[in-house]
Amino acid sequence: MLSYEKYKGKLTVRLKGELDHASIAPIRAELDQLLNDPKVKHLVLDMEGVSFMDSSAIGLVIGRYKALARRGGSVSVTRTAPRVDRIFEMAGLYQIVEKRA
Amino acid sequence: MKIKNEMRLDFPAAGKNESFARLVISAFVLPLNPTLEELADVKTAVSEAVTNAIVHGYADAPGTVRLHAVLYEDDTLKVDVIDNGRGIEDIALARTPFFTTCAEDERSGMGFTVMESFMDEVSVQSKPGRGTTVTLVKRLRACETESARRA
């Protein structure tokens, strides 16, 4: 179960634990369920609780970015650990996804 | 080079074993007192290689993944991640950033790039239809040796 908060058009989701290929599948399904709501335009992924992450998370973020960009929305990430930044930067993710303080 | 420790682990190519493989490799290098950074580097690289074996090598079909880790006297860690899956046709292409054979599955194509950036050496041996071995090498800072020298 994802912990999230919806306020106007903004959906903030707190990701936690280990993000790998296997653990991301149910997260993706649940996120997409939440994003089915057409009122949601902006997705904020709060990464503070993420204890491990590999490149699988890049695909997750890019996939959601594509979905939201189609409806004129955006994705941003917040509270990323230096390691998370390093992996996201490798993929040039911050060119399409805003990093919030 | 003299071997300090060695382990082999065979496990089914199932997603849940990605985290298991990370735990095992952590436990294997822990006696060396690696930095948290080094430990995370090794875990991330192993996670990428094991995921590749499951997703690409076996394409989510049943199979066995082998983790073979060797710790040498100079605190160099070598990890082989071995599958007997479908193999890679073009290794250079597979290692190119953003290259992926399953874009529809939201794979980022960054697995090898991540491995290369977190390890000192990454090599790949593969034969189409026979399987793939990814070899990851990292020289650990060896805090243990350092403190022994001071003592």
C-alpha cells in the first residue's frame, strides 16, 4: 500500500523500502491506479524512505512522466539521497523531472 | 592471487531473489568492513546483473541464476553472475546506455551503465542460446588491513 496525499491537482506519493525490478511492479500498478484520476496533473515522488534503489526506478519515473506529459502534467522528485541522485543523473532524468528541495 | 574467501549460490530466476542476492553479497563482504558507499555500490551492481539474468537471460521463464563471489587477499572482490539463458547477440550494443530489448516493460536500459559506474571492472561473456556471465570486480578500501597496520 502506497502512502499518498492528493491536494488539488497534485499527487504526492511517499515511496519506501527497496526499489528493484520485483518490488516496483506492484508500486507501478498502484501508482497508475491513482493516476487514473484525470484531475491529477502533477506527481511528486517523495524518495526519503527509499533504502535501496537500482536502475529499475528510472523506468518507473520515465513511464509516469510520459503518462502525465500527455495530459499536460509533470513529475517531480523530492528528498532524494545522494545515491538516488547519482542513478537518476546517470540517466539524465533531471532534464525532464524536476528535483524539489 | 591468494583467495581469502569464496562462495557459490544457485537460486531460481525469480524477482524475489533480487533482494536475496543483495543480502547474500552484503553478508559476504561485510567482514571486510566496507564503507556504506562500497557496500551500496556492490549491492546495486549485483542487483542490476541478477535482474538482467532474470528479465533478459531467462525472459521471466524458469531457470537458475548462479552467484559466484571471490574475495582475494588484496581485498579485491570478484562476482560472477551466471545464467544459462538466451545469451546476448551483441554485447557492445547491450552495454550502450538506454539500450533495452523490452522498452514496453519500462526497462531503462541503464543496467550496464550503473554496473560500470559502481564497480571498477565489468566484463561480459555470452553465447546466444547458451547463457551469459557478467563479471563484476571492485577493489574494496580494506579498512581491516588499514587498522591492522596501525595496530
